[in-house]
Amino acid sequence: MNDSTKTSERPVKPKPRARSFLIALVLLVLTFWAAVKVSFDLSTFWEVWSNPIWSKFWPIPWDWVFTKENTFDPLIETLQIAVASTLLGCLVALPVSFAMSSLTTPNKVVYFISKTIMNLVRAVPDLFWAKLLVTAIGIGAFAGAWSLSIFSLAVMVKLFSETVDAADPRPLEAARSSGARHLPAVKTGVFPTVFPSYVAYSLYIFELNIRASVVLGLVGAGGVGRVIETQRQFFRFDRILGLLIIIFGIVWVIEQISVSLRKRLV
Amino acid sequence: METLSDTPIPSQRPPTPKTFHRWFIALPFLVAIIWSVAGLDITLSRLLDAPGDAWLIIKQMIPPAFGEVYERGAVGKIFESVYIAWIGTIIGAFASLPLAFLAAHNVAPLWIRSPIRQLFNAIRAVPELILAVILIPVTGLGAWAGTLAIGIHSIGTLGKWACESIEDIDEGPIEATEACGGKWVSGMRWGVLPQVMPVISSYWLFRFEINVRASAVLGMIGAGGVGSELVSQLSFRNFPAASAVLIMTMAVVLTIDTISAAVRRRIIKGAETTDEESRTLQAITDLTGIRS
Amino acid sequence: MIKIERVSVTYPGGVEALKNVDIEIEDGEFVVIVGLSGAGKSTLLRVLNGLVPATSGSIIVDGTEVVKANSQTLRQVRSKTGMIFQTFNLVNRTTVLNNVLMGRLANVPSWRSTLGLWPAEDREAAMLALERVGIVDKTYVRASNLSGGQQQRVGIARALAQEPSLMLADEPVAALDPVTSRQVMGDLQKINRELGITTLVNLHFLDLAKEYGKRLIGLRDGVLVYDGDINKVTDETFREIYGRAITSEDLHAMNEEQQQSVGNGK
């Protein structure tokens, strides 16, 4: 071996820091504690197929499922909730997003207040909104559509205002330098560059809303979930399974269309 | 102006493009609005009464009855939601990681990756709440049903995200392990895993944030956690207590969001040199598949 | 000893990377392969350890047929063949030691290496390899924190840890500055002389080749255009190998004449 290559001693293996150990230990203990608290039970996995309850899921009563009043009317109501709340939420989000972007809103107070409200709205899970509105304005699709509108608004504002933030500021500058007022300057300078993203986000929110509107009925906010909730109380899991197969078939098709539209836009 | 019109290009002004196609886009929108609103049994009186009704309840919600819900054990219920989300995320993470390796097109053959991708898509299509509806009769009411529902649903999203980050790697180290005579497993363990682990673990944390919200909702149908508390207070029309539950939930959700986001930033820091803003956009791109 | 007979490689896209190449290399030789990008240099190295499968012909490395060998035989050949890459192909996010230990993968059961439970003798082999390239002081440093030259030395150490009888270096200095390039080439030369490892190095430029090589192989468009003593290289051979770099029309005709004369001469 050539001695010129032996320039240095072998280093000592560095010991992991005590803090990392401590963090790992705390996480481990927390995980165990949490597992006990949720009554973690692996035997569910191997006992799952021998559970007699599965026989309640089978056979699926297709002649009950394929009826207008049991499946298709509630399903259409679900779609209507999703469409209406997407349209309302996204339309209102358009001006709000521009008001919330630091690029287009020089006013710090407006910016701060709207951002805080939107963060608070998003901190409440969507079905909590639904339950609140059901209590406030009565059971049915009306409450469901309102709650999803609020939620769409919050999510859309979050996504879109960040896109506006990142938009190229130069066209806006050009429009301002030609003496345009604030609103027309934003309309001609920023709007065209961010509009495709706006449409794409709207479609994405539509997909979210479709999924959410399926389960709204579980808390009384209309749509196909109402049927699931009723059948659940009668322990008719065979009917529920049939319904779910139909629902997710249709949801899947709609999503595929929406996804392919989105891809074409971008 | 003289000089301009003297230019030797005798071009004609093009005709204004016809814009009738705008109506083709607007028309379905109008139809959609009318059709969807018609189905929501909106009457004028309901529309007019709704804000008043909502205001009436908001008024009753103040001040929130924190003391009352504390005595009923609402804090424990909120923590139960967090536990459900934590264990559910761990189940999802452990189950999805090996599957993601089998689903990535640069490291797995077609015959295995296409069924696994379909599995991810199928799982993602079913919301946690629906999974819980199916699981509750099997496991009984309680936190374990919610944990399983969240765990199963997380496999879908976590698997998809992990798979995409595996597909984005530098494939040089895999070639190096192959050239050393290593097997497929070694290539994954030493060539791929160190590259993707920071991104994937930050996805786990992000999923945990989402799961905290999801587990709060699951309680509403009896799958454990704070949701049941909100439902019962609202059905008793005990609005001060309901608003206390709501505010406590929001506080916990926002705290966890903030801590988790800070940890995620630390994990990713050093890996990417992009500034804060473009990283947010990157996250949106990752989540939605939309490039802006 | 390596025996390459009538080897051709056609990629799935239809590109012919190697055309009917015959080469014989004795044990302990230091061979430099030159040619333009896309001349087939990388392919020539990679057919030797089966990273690229040869379409036809025969390659015998130390008595083992590589062409159409099963995966176990290939792993055997690869474990005795070190490889060094233009882009280093290190795992940046882990320590230098872990990178070098990858060279021991073929000697260690998969479950042990996967869990990181490397046997002491394999750790020792990795440390010895690091000492030989003179960066043992960086053992526990993350690979991403090293300079380009140091990273390539880790790459060499990883190959050395395999205790190979053949070393393949695919443009090892293309990503390095001139001074570091000389150091890395010097390392390779020393390894060849001191350990007697047969070494094949791909290079882009002839000046480095002349400094370090004994035997030169010139490739152009997948055809072997020169194979012989590096000191007998003339301006004529220069043009045979690099002729295509000058893309003016008049040179094309000349190139073709030369190519024919080479064909006749062989």
C-alpha cells in the first residue's frame, strides 16, 4: 500500500445526539399510548373474514338498488349539491382571492383579515360545517349545499390566492404605468395569466365536492348519504354495499372526465 | 403617423375573430346553475330566512361553555381524535411504503405495478366515512373502527404520493447497486430509500394533518373521537357547549397544523433550494396535479 | 482476461450502439477508450457487466460468458467488476461509509445489508478502500457535503470495496475540473499498477488518454476504428476517431474515405 495515501487517521463513529434519542423515545411512548387508547387490535385483520357480520353484506339486492327512489333520485340530489356549491364557492372566491393576494391588494389590513378568516374556516372539518348548518337552517340538501359552498370558498381562496401571489407582476406594472385604475389593471394585467389555473382548481374542487356530497347525508345534509344512513339503522348492509358500488362507479366516471379536462387545461 | 403608414408592408387589418364560442361555454354553465339550484328545494322564504336562522344560533353560541364540556370529558375526546389520526397515519404509512416501491414505473415491472396502482386509486375513491360505515358493524362502535378507516384510506393517498416521489429520483444510485452485484431489494434499500425518505416522511406528516380533521368527522357516526360530542350537543340544541367543542377542535387542529408544517419544513430544508413561495406552489402541484 | 467477439448492441429504439466489435484484453492492462458522445463508449463498458445486454456475439470475462447469462451469473460477474460513473452515482443523502459499503452487497446476505447490519470484515474492507483513496477522514460525512473530486474518490472506493479483478470507469473525470481530473486519473493508474486490476477507462479527450493510458481503443459510431499502442497514435488516427466533430460538408467526404481505408487496413 502506498504510504502517501494514508493522510489521516480513521475517524471515530459519531454518536447520535441525545436529543434525537429523546425525541424518538417520546414518539415511541406516545405511539404506544395512542395505540392503547384506540384499542389497537391486530386480530381484527385475521379474524376479519371469519366475522359472521360479512354475511349481512351479501347477496346484494340489485332489484332494490336499481330503483329511482332508492338510488337515482338521491344520487342526482348529490350531484346537484356538488355542482351548486362548486359554482357558488368558486365564483365568490374569485374576488376574495384577488383581495387576499399581496400582489393585487396593497392594503395590509384587508389582506390580514381575509387570510385569518379563511384559515379559521378551513380549520373546521367540512362535515362539522354541514352539521352546524343542518341545525341552523334545517335538514336537507339546502344546508348541505351551503356548507360545501363555504368549504369550497375557503379551499379555493387558499389555492388561487397563492397562484395570484406567484403571478408575473410585470403585466400589472405595465397596465398601471399606462394610467389604469386598480381594478381594470388587475383585470387586464393579472387575470388572463391566472385564469387557466382558476378553471383547473374549480374542477379539482368539484371533484372534492362530489366526494364530500356523497357523505353529507350521513349528518342529515341531503343527497345519497341519507339513504346510506337510513339503511345503516336497519342493518341492511347488503343494500348499502349495492348503493356504494353504484355511487363509486358514477363518481369514478365523473372524476375521470374532470381529471382529463384539467390535464388539457394545463 | 405619415412615416408609419409609409411602411412598405401593405397588410390588411385582420377581421375581429368571432366570439360566438363563448356562448357555447356559457350555456352549459347556465343550464347547470338552473338545474342544480332547482334540485335544492330552495324557496324564496327559505333563502330569506336562512341568514336570520343562522344568526340566531350564532348569538346563542356566545359565550362558549368551556367549563361544561370540560367536565363532560371533551378534552379526552379531542385527544382521542388525535390518537386515531396518529395510529391511522402510521398504519397507512407502513402499509403504503412497500406497495409504493411495487407501483413505481422506474423500479417495478408492469405486471405488478398496474394492479397496485389500481388498488391505490380504488382506495382513494372511497372516503373514510364510507369505510367507517362498512367497518363499524365488523369491529363495533368506537375508536378502532375510525383508526382502521383512516389507516386504509391513507394507504391510497400515501401510496400514490410515495410512488410519484420514487418515480422522480436520480436513477444513478440504482445503476451503481446493480453494478456492484446487488439484488433488487438492495437497490431499493440503498439506491432509492435514502433519496425519497425525506419527501415521503413529510407526506406522512401532511397526511397526519388531514387525518386529524378526518378523525374529528368520524366521531359523528360513532367511530370514536370528538365528532360524537359535537353531534350530541347540537342535537340537544346546547349551543354554548357546541361552540366550545368547536373552538377547542379548531385550536387543536391549528396547533397540529402549525407544528407539523414546521417539522415538514425542517425535513425538506437542505434538500430543495427553492424559496418558500415556490415550495408552497410545489406542494399544491403535488396535491392536485395542477401546474400553475 | 476479457474476450469480446463480434458483439453488436441494438437498443429498443433501433439505435445501433455497437457494430460487430472484437477486442481482447489481457489481465492487468490499462486501456483507454476514446470517441465522441454517442460513439458507443458507455455501451462497450456496460455490456461487459451486463448492465446493457448485448444483442449478439460473445463476451467472456474471466472465463464466464456474459451474453444472455442468467441474473445470478450476472450478479457474480458484477461483484468482481468495479464500476465508476461520470455522475458518481452516489446516494447523496447518506454517509460516505454507507456508499462504500454498497460495494459489499454481493458478499452479504440481503436481509443483513437491508437492515444495515454489515459484518465487521465488510466494514473493514470498506475502510481499507477509503484509506486507499485517501479520504478515510470523511467516513461519516454525508456524501452531498463533499466536493466533486472527493465524491468521485468515494465512487472509486465503492468499486475497490468489491475487491474487483476488473475496473470499468465511464468518463470518470467529465464532471471534474482539470486539476481534480489528474488526481482521479492518477488514483486509477495507481490502483491498476499496485493491485494489478484490469482497468478500462472511457475518456472524451485524447490528451488525458495519452498521459495515462498504454493501449488505446477508438470508437466511432459503434465501430472499432483504432486498437493499439497509445504512443503510436498519429494525426491520422485523431481524425478517424473525431472526424465527425467538424460538421462542414467538405470534411464528410474525406471522413468516408478514411473510414474505408481503415476498413481495408484491418
